[in-house]
Amino acid sequence: MINTERKVNTSTKLKANACPVSLSARSKIKIFLLKLTGLFCVGLAILGAILPVLPTTVFLIMAAGCFAKSSPRMQQKLLENKIFGPLIHDWQEHRSIPIKAKRIALLSIILSVCWSAYMLQSTMLTALVVALVIGPFIFLLRLPLSK
């Protein structure tokens, strides 16, 4: 008689929080996503330099943060840019932004809330929009101006 039952090795159980993707692969994915986000932010910053209602400095700061964690070469290129570099240096050294960038950012928030209130025509939804933007608005309002 042939035994068709197989013994299952129960000594090697997977932990519940174990990720099947290796640590190096997770790091590569994280670096790729940070680079992609940084490039996206640079694209939005370029649009912000052209369009008056889109802030430039905020997206440059986000891009510099993403590149600082993923690509020192791209961060250096961004810092050496003669148009965008000074904005990022001001933020990194003094935590300040130019008055033009501050005005544009605050004005775009105010206009967005007004437009949302007009389009939504609901007091509750308008209150939700205001509640969502009041934090960033106050943060921007309190930022010091660069020289």
C-alpha cells in the first residue's frame, strides 16, 4: 500500500506582517515614486511660473524634498537652476518665501474657496472646503517673507 498523504512542514510559518517584496525592491519602488512625484512637482512649478493662479514656490519646495530623499543629482540640478534655485535656498535656509509667491498662493486659495462655494451651492459642503483649506491658508499667512 502506498501512502499518498504528504507531510506539511508547519515549522516555517509566515508572519502576518511579513511583506513578500524584498527590502531592496521596496526601497527602489519608494525612490522611483519619490523621483516621479518630484518631477510632477517641477512640472506644476513650471506651469505656476506661466499661470498667475498656480503657485510656483510650494511645488518647488515639494520637489526639492522629494529629490533630497531620492536623487541628490536631481536635487543639485534644481538648486543650481538660476530661476528656481533662489526660491528653494530661501526656504531651506530661512523658511521664507517671496512676497509674490505668498500673495499668489493666498489669492489662489481664496479664489478656489469662492469658486467652490459658487459651484457647490451648499452651506455644508462650502464649510467643509473652508475647513480643509484653513490650515494651509494659516500656514502660508504666517510664513516670513524672504528678502
